Amino acid sequence: MPATFAQKAIARAAGLEAVEVGQVVDVRPDRVLSHDNTAPISQTYAKFGQDFIPNPDRLVITLDHAAPPPTPAHAKNHTDIRKFVAHHGIEHFFEVGRGICHQVHSEEALILPGQMILGSDSHTPHFGWLGAFGAGIGRSEVAALWATEELWLRVPETVQITLTGHLSPYVTAKDVSLHLIGSVGADGALYQAVEFTGAGLRSLSIDSRMVLPNMMAEFGAKSAFLPPDELVFNYLAPRLARRTGMSITAAQAAVRENVLQPDAGATYSAHYEINLSAIEPLIAVPHQVDNVKPISEINNVKVDQAVIGTCTNGRLEDLAAAANIVRGKRINPSTRFIIVPASSEVMQDATNLGYVADLINAGAIFGPPGCGPCMGNHLGVLGPEEVCISSANRNFRGRMGEPSAFVYLGSPEVVAASALTGQITDPREVMA
């Protein structure tokens, strides 16, 4: 029977020829992700009475959610994680300042097309940008994976999304994601996989492609997938060669070795088509991600804070776009403009290319690479009734600080334009 990508990836991880939708199987993921929550996971693991991890090479651990630690409690958490990493000889550990787990593991080519990564972070579907199966799981499930190397998964139904056309200037993959979620609803792919397809995908850069599967966590998706192409292979191969010491020829072969593509005629639970050329800048209005409106309908919304960053939009392309908008100008004196690069690599590249200088000269504040204020426990949290325009992925009440604050979501271009004017602003207006 023709199979979706999710069916093929789960079958591969389960060591089976094929699986059916709804079937429950035991899988062995190629990588198991955790971050600052590694400390409580290790406490659960200790209850198993097992003082060793059978395959520590599969673990990937990054300190990113509260990095550097803002409180003594967070500092102790990090100390406990370092002791755990040293005790078990975990090689793939990334310290404070390296960046956000999903970005860092992509940059390090720690997961490859066709492979599976399960992680204790809801945005693990992110790795679908490179043709991998990524899914978020609970902390106790991660502890069980450390101990047994296996976990059961139910094979999900799949939603297919076809992209056509090309994005207009100052319209981004973030707007595409908000369009989909706003049109169908935040539960539109609840415990389902998502497959993107169509000629429109080929017009998207690597940085833009990363946005789509990341945001599918807000669509309820268990996993998401974009078919990898030469752009993806050429991104991963030199990074894999650098990390492993293998030749570039061997690395090029390795990134293609397990590529999986859905079959023609596979069964989908729903089909949606999005014409990229018809998308305009969009805003998710408090306090739900699917409460989406065209920016033209958002009038006179003053912003106290503008934030660019997070695992959704903190990459080089995003900083470049923001720098282009604010270059030679000054942000509104009543607005704080905070930028948190997704990784140290992004920050270094943005520095070398002059983007950091452009943004600082305009009045922006830079935070260390990491998650920043996204989940409300680090650098840039909001005060009572403050209004923020953010490039993050969630705008729930209390998400970025005080429950009485208001978080609007938009693209980095919208955030930068809004920082200039002090109110939510269409970037096309300031760049006209």
C-alpha cells in the first residue's frame, strides 16, 4: 500500500517493512533530545535503579531555555545537568550560549533525512525541515528511552499541504504558518503528521523552511515533513563532515542514505492548498495562535516591547531582514527592541556581515543565544498590561511574563517595523 512519510519513518525506526495508520509500534529513535529539563528527567531516570545509559551517543542535550541561568535555582539545575553529562559520558552536550536546541542540532547535522528524533520539547517537529521525523514527547518518556532505547508510538494520520506560487517582498514563512493555523484552527492537525509539498517549497530558503515545521506544533501536529532537496543536502554535508571528520564525499553520501519520500497515492486525512503569492503580512492576536488577522486590520496598537528570536525566527535571515528595515534609523523611544539569536553561529555570522552593528545603532538590545523571553523565565519578560510584538510561536496569556500582558505574533519584518514606529506596523509601509 502507498505510504506517507510518517508511515515510512516510523516503520524504519520500528524495524518493520510497513505500518498502518492507527497501529501502535515500538520505535528506536536515532536521537533523543532534552534541554534544561534534563535535570528532572534524570531524577526520574534514577528511580529505575539503572546507573548507566546503554547508548549515550544517541542523547543530545542543550542548555538553552534559561541560559545563562537567571536565578540560583536555574544555576543548580545546570550544575546537575553537567554532572549527569560527565557521569554518563554524553558527547553531544552544548553549553550555555551555543543556542537553541533545534537550531544547534540542525547546524551540527546531528539528525539527518529519514531519521527519527524524539525530544522533551514540543517544537521537536522542527526537524521536518530537513526530511527527518521529529516529535515532542513527555519527560518520563525520555527517561524511558534513555533506559530501554525504545518507546511506543501510534502511527498518525497525515495532513497534506500544497504550496504554490512565490512569497511577495516582506511576506515570510511565518505569515504562511499563521495563515494555515488561522484558517483551519490550532487543532487542525491534532496528533497528526503534516506533509508539505508543491513547487512553492523550492522557492523557500533553508531558514524559511525551518519556520514551517516548527510552527506546526501550534497546529497540533505530532510531526511535520518537508521533502529534502539539494539545498538541504548541501547544507548538511559539510557540517556532518566537520563534526565527524569524514570526507565531504562520504558526508554527501551519508545525508542521502536514509532519505524517505511519501508514495504517490498515499492516503491523507485532509488536503490544503496555499498560494504563497496571495499571502500578506499577518498577526496572531492575543491570546491564541489561531486568532489571526491581516496586519491591515490591526490599528493603533502601541507596543512596549518588540522581540526577534526563538526557535521559530531567530536565524540569520531574520536578523538580516530586521537590519535592512532599521538601518540608519532609530527605534521608537517608547519601545524596547530585544533580539536573541537562535545560535552562536547565527550571532557570529550576523556580526561579520554588519547586521549586529546596524541593529545596535538603531537601539536594539542583544541577548545571549538561546530561547530568551519566549517561555517567560528569562531576559525580556513582560510587566503588567504591557504589549509585545514577537516573532515567537506562542501568545498564550502569561506566556512571556505577567498574565495581564498582551503578546502579538508576527514575522521578524513586522517586529522590526513596529520597533521603529512604536506600534504594530506593516513593514511594507516603512520600506515604501
